[in-house]
Amino acid sequence: MSDSQRKRAKTTATPSKTATAKKAKGKTGVAKKPKTEVGKGIESSKRDISKKDDKKESTKKDDKKKESTKSESSKKDDKKESKSENTDLPALPKSEPAHDSFLVVAGTYERILYGLEARVVGSVMTLNPQFIFPAHIGCIKAVSAGGRYLASGSTDEIIKLYDLKKRVELGSLHEHSGSITALQFHGSSHLLSASEDGVICIFRTNDWEPLKMLRGHKGAVNGIAIHPSGKLALSVAQDRTIIIWNLLTGQRASRVKTPQIGEIVAWSPSGSHYIVAYATEVQVYKVGQTESLATVFSKQRILCALVATYENAEYVLCGCQDKRIHIYSADGVERASVECHENRIKGLSLVDVVLDGVVHAIVVSISSDGRIKT
């Protein structure tokens, strides 16, 4: 064999040897090298995974710390809110009776606000127009006067304020997110408002600052009433509950379920009793008792109601769909009824007026016939 042939045989044999060597490495112990490389890769991957897990754990710990700090801050905020909620409110002063004359204010579905001065001339009560103007962009559902101030509430969710002495508009309040359903001044220092948003707001009249938002009802508030002492308030709502509020602390004192939807609530002048009016009945309660003392049953739908005192006895007055004012004793017995209007009676109000040095309770009624009577 020549030298060139020998070289060719060596070169051609080389690839076969390498190929067999690779196969042999896969079978023999020399094949441990790729396994060790794979093992190293697994170990390194394990280390990487452990590092990642450590990072995840650290991030989880950081998240937990953040959550704990958030929870602590939220707790602090809750404590701050609870402290702000527990802010004591001053006792409301007792309202004073009017002398010789008083103002009658009426709001209409046509958004018009009427003001009439009721004055006693001799033995006759006269009503003289004082103002008339469009006050809202929605129908007026509530009005109240206290001292020199007048407030009106509407379906436009706004409370308008007026100064009766200067005869100017002071501005408007926008704390509610629903139609205004009830307004009541106590004296001239505070105003309470209720709305379909289920919230009752207490305003201070010297700067009209909202002192407190009373949240306890789960439905629209239909009526509110302030105790003569100014320390308590009542509210009834669509959620079939009546709540007694402590106005000194701004907290709920008690909450009682009612058999029907309460539409009207009112205190007696003495503050010892209160009434809750439903569609066709009125329940009389004594302060501190959950069971009613008496129930007034009406054949007509009750649209307005109040409690009046005459000769040291308390009477429940109801304005009804039948154009009459029905008068009941505190034990639920009907004593009299008077047809006062030509259409349903939509509102009743009781005013204490000093005439010749003596305090008299005067009842004012308003009807869908467009007339106001005293």
C-alpha cells in the first residue's frame, strides 16, 4: 500500500472512530460528564429558584408589611373618623313663641315659594302677602322657618336659604344626593334636613357649617322631629324603622322596626310623647317605651299630623284626604272633625303665639285647593 493510500484510510477512518466514541460515551462511565453537567444545571437552577423564592418571600413580606402599614393607617383613619363622629354637639336652645304675628310659608309643586304674615287685629286673624317667587327648579317638598332664617328643600336636591330680615337669599346647601324630604329649624341656631339619600344633616346657622351627617337608615327618610329640649330627634324612613338620635353626641340612641312605612313623626309640645303616622293610622308612644300607648285609626288616608295641647290635655290632629281635620284624644278616641277645605289637606303646623300676654296655640292648614287657613 502506498503512502497516499494509507493517508486516505486514516482520514476516512477518523469520522467512524469519533462516531463510535460518542456512542460509547453514552453507554460507558465516561457518560457521567453530561450527567454532571446536567446536575450542575439542576443545582444552579435550584439555586436560581431558591433565590427567586427568597425574592418572592421577601416581596411577600414587604407586601405584608405594606398591608399591615395600610391596615394600621386605615385603623388610625377609622379611629380619627370615630373620634370625629363622637364630637359633642351643643344642646339646642328652646324655641320662643311668636308675639302678635308670625310668618306662614308655603311651597308648591310649581316651584313657587309664598310668604304670608299672619297678624291678629282685634279678634280677627289676617293674612298679608309678603313675598312670592320661584325658588327651585323642582317642586318644593319641605319648608321651615327659624328666627330670621327660612329654608326650602326641593326635588332638585338643593336647600335654599333666605334672610327674612334683609329679604335676601343667603345661598344654598348641597350636602344631599337625593330629593329633600324634610326640614326643621330649632330656634334659630340649628337646622336639620332629611333626604331620599337616607341621610340627616345638622347645620349650624351662624356659618351654615354641616356639623354632623346622621347615617342610620337604609331607605329614604320621610320625616324628622326635634325634641323640645333640643337633645333628641326622631326620624322615620322607607326602611320601616324609627330612630331616636342623641343630638348631644350625634349618635343613634335606638332603632325600632315599625309595622308599616312611617310617613310622619312629631313630638308633643311637652316632649313626653311622640306620634308616628302611617297611611291610615297613628301610633302614640311614650318616651323610653317601645310599645305604643294608643293607636288612632282613620278611614281616610292621613297626609299630615301633629300633637297639640289644650287645657292640659294632648290631642292628635290629622289632616286627611277627605278635606277634614280629625281630632283625637291621646288614647285614640276621635273627639271631633272639621271640614276646613275644598280639597285634601296637605299640611298642618302648630304655632305658639303670645296674645295679650297669654300663649295660644294656633293651627295653620294648607290644602290642594290653594288656600291657607288658621
